Amino acid sequence: MKDFDTVIYGGQVVNSTHTVTCDIGIVDGRVVALGEHLEGGQERIDANNLLVLPGGIDSHVHLAQPSGSAIMADDFTSGTKSAAFGGNTLVLPFALQPVGESLADAVQAYQAKAQGKALTDYSFHPIITDPTEPVLRELPNIIRSGHRSLKIFMAYDGLKLSDRQILDVFAVARREKALVMIHAENYDMIRFATEALASDGKLAPKYHAAAHAMAAEEEATNRILALAEWMNVAIAILHVSTRRAIEEIRAAQRQGVQVFAETCPQYLVLTAEDLDRPGKEGAKFVCSPPPRDPDSQAACWEGLKNGVFALFSSDHCPFRFEGAGGKQPTSGELDFRSIPNGIPGIETRLPILFSEGVTAGKIDVNRFVAVSSTNHARIYGFYPKKGLIAVGADADIVLWDPSQRVTISQRILHHDCDYTPYEGRQVTGWPVRTLLGGKTIVHEGSLCAEPGVGQFRAQGTPTQPHVQQAA
Ligand SMILES: [Zn+2]
């Protein structure tokens, strides 16, 4: 047998179902052996006292995506660099269809933007903004070429689909066995509340949370569940933030509706009160849905624990705070209606979940791996090459120091955004080395790879995630 290129020895290897202390032998970018005391290896990596995890998969990020006059800080290089420093090896940004244009062209344009630029592997979810007859006819080819998850919005001017348009997309998705990802908020409820607040002169950032009421998310969640059940199509409801929405999803899952749910760090550790921080600081927390309240946070933790949430993603949407196209206006007062919706978080997703979840005893380390890696690979069609450490899988591996204490700060992050909403937050547990296809891309705070090392990965057939026993 050929010698191993790399042996990772002495670590605790964690998968979504179990943990075992063993060594990992890597040849040509893949795991070829798991065993005790593996000899040899051109390179030997000591993992004593470390956890050895499948690389994080962040299936909800926005990179290089135009958004009106707002400027998105991260392109494919800075975004994937930040992802790699945060322990991720695969990210799934979106390819946005400009209204009136071809979706296939949009996907191609994003392929070109990413080509040769990425430091982690990547794939795309096409966003359908304008499902005309010609676009619906393009869809089967797009899906078959490895874009099996389609995103639609129920809110936002220029993005929102009507119920009728959603049904048209669902019909194609069902036929082609694609998954439809949903931004579920009621457009008219948000408009109505926004206009009422504005006419009272209530324009500070905190009113963003009032405009995007929990009820608006809950209504849209209910409606999309009803439409999906009626059409018998698989959906994933993104960035779920309220207790009632979680309960509705759980009830639908129990009835056999094919619905996956996702939540994000901002719904675990931020609240609407952060939007009311002094001065202009509140603008740094404006995203949709907005962070809610302590009871919603508790509900999100319960959902992560009991399996309602299969997915934990960042929804990294890096709008800058300062400067033209940023969150605060270059002149005049802050007006929540014009603050770009989105916050950065691609690098801090795993440390926050590990620290607040695993270190704090809310979830175990296997569940951590499930919701941050394995289930993303299963649902979006990369399993069993990605999302686990097993013979035959890609050697996308993160060495994790469970006892390292870090204070999150803009100073230590690698995105091109100019702030982090988690400034000053202390976490315990941090990624110390990231390997992509067996090659170290980040080690102890240094980048060890060139842009282009990350490859496009087409989505294959999805597999059902293991559903944890619902309590
Ligand atoms: Zn998003």
C-alpha cells in the first residue's frame, strides 16, 4: 500500500452520530484509513487534546451579491478566507437572478465570479426573482447541472414572489426533485407596519425589529407550509427565529411534510434590544428576520436540540457599517427603512455554536457536527463525500481546540466587512487548523493556501438527515 500523504494522530474524531479516538490516514485528498497507531505519512499532524471534526459547511451565505445601492463587503476570496479561518471547508452562496433576465445566465455569471477565487469549496443556490415561462423552462437544466436547491423570497421589493409564482416554482421543483429554500416573512404586514412607524416618525434602527414583527414571520411560515404540503414538495425554511414558527414547523414535520428548518447565530445570542444600542450602533444588528427576545432564543435552542432544526447557518450578509453603501448614512439621521438588511458571521458561526451550545452544555458535540456540517451535506447533496470523517470521504477536516478561549473582535477576523456584531463576546473552543482535500489551508492564524484551491462542487442526490429523537 502507498504511504499516506498525511496522518492526523491522537485526536478525538467526531461525527454526527459518534465520537472515537483514532488516527486518520489521507491519500490524494481523501480519507483512506481510520485506525489506531497508523504508521508513516509524509506529514504527521498531532491532534492530541484536540477534536477532529468534518469541515464546517455553511449553506447560507451571501458573497459578491448585488443589493441595490448597498455594497456587499465580501467577494469569493475574502468570504471563503473568512470561512476557512472559522473552520469551514464548503460554503453555499446564492446566484441571484436579476428581474427580467435569464436565471441560467445568472448562475453562469456567479460561476465566473468564483472561478479561481475561492479558498474553500463552494456551490450555489439560484435565487428565483422572476419565474416567467422561459425561466421555468430553464429550471430543469439548471437543477440537473448541480443546482438542486432554489431560493425564493416571500418578502422584499424586487425579490418577493406571489403565492401563484411560488406554486409555479414548486411544480417544477417537485417534478425535478429539487429543494426550495424559503425566506418566510409576510411582505404586506412588513409594509403596513413600516408605513405606520414612519408616519409616527419612528425611524431609529430599533423600529426595524417592530416592522418585521414575529407575526409576519409566523404567517408566512404557516402559509408556505400549507402550500408545500398541498404541492407535496420539499422545502427548507431559512433563518427561523420565533417560537410559534418553530412549533408550526415541528407540527408539519410530524405530519410528514417535507420541511427542513434552519436557524442562525443571531437568533441564539442577539435580541431586538441590540438594535437599540446607543448612537448608530443599533444599525450593526439590522437583519431580517431581526433578532427577537430571550424566549425566542430559548425556543431556537430547543429546536436545535430536539431536531426541528437540521441546519445551523450564518446567513453571512456582509454589509459594511461605515462609508458609502454601508449601514449608516454618510449624511443625515439613521432611517431603518434604508439600512441594508444583513450582518456578517461566516467566521464566528462555529465558535458561537460550540461555545454557547457544547461548552455550555446545551447540545452535545455530535449534534454540533450534525447541524453545522453533516446535515448540510445530506440535504444539499454532498453526502457521503462531505460532512463526515470516514473512509472514502474528502479529507475536509478541522482540528478544534475545545478549551481555547478567544474574545471575538473585528481585529482578529478575516472578512472584508468592517465590524462584527459579536465584538467583545468571549467564546471557549476555536478552530486551530483547517484542511481542505487533505491540504492545510489555515493553521494557527495563518493562511496556507492560494485563492483557487477551493473548487465548485455540484449538488448530487440529497439524503435524509438523521432526525434526532424529538422530545
Ligand atoms: Zn440570507
